[in-house]
Amino acid sequence: QVQLVESGGGLVQPGGSLRLSCAASSSIFGIYSMGWYRQAPGKQRELVARIITGGSTNYVDSVKGRFTISRDNAKNTVYLQMNNLKPEDTAAYYCNFINSYNRAYWGQGTQVTVSS
């Protein structure tokens, strides 16, 4: 069974940076969307950023200009570079892959905490 393995979370001070990575444990045929979601305590999970085949990206307004999503198709890996982090970015971050059959895969989540 394919698993998505995330890494890169942690504790960082406001204004700092982190880079999240998410790799599939084995090849997934026909991935067209790779994305990152986050969920803070007491809040709904929200889409943070997504990149689709061809390279088009979209971001939630609150992270535009600070976060950058990228993908390595050969490695079935997606990255999220997070700069100028703010306390309100604190959440569990989950990666999400969707293939051409509209099947979704989820990572187990990695915690990002922004605090002084």
C-alpha cells in the first residue's frame, strides 16, 4: 500500500523558515495534483497550497508571498518552503496526492509550531 511520508516540521521562531517534504513510498501512477493542507486545533482543515501537472499553483491568501510549493515528479515528492513564518501558521500539515482516477492519498501529518 502506498504511503506518503512527510518530514521537515518542527518548532521555529516567528520570521523563521521551514521546508516540508512529502514522498510517496512507491510509485503512484498518474499523479496530477500534489498539495499541502493544514489543521490547527479547533479549526477545519484548509488547503494551503497545491501544484498540478504542468506546474500551475494556487495558495491560500494568508500564505501568498511567503510559501512556495514545488514538486519533483521523478521522485514523487512535493515540497513546501515556508518563509517568514507567523504564529498563526502553527498547525499540523498534511500532504495530499490525487491521481488521474481521482484517488486521494494522505500523509500522516507533521507538526509546525511557530512561537518565541
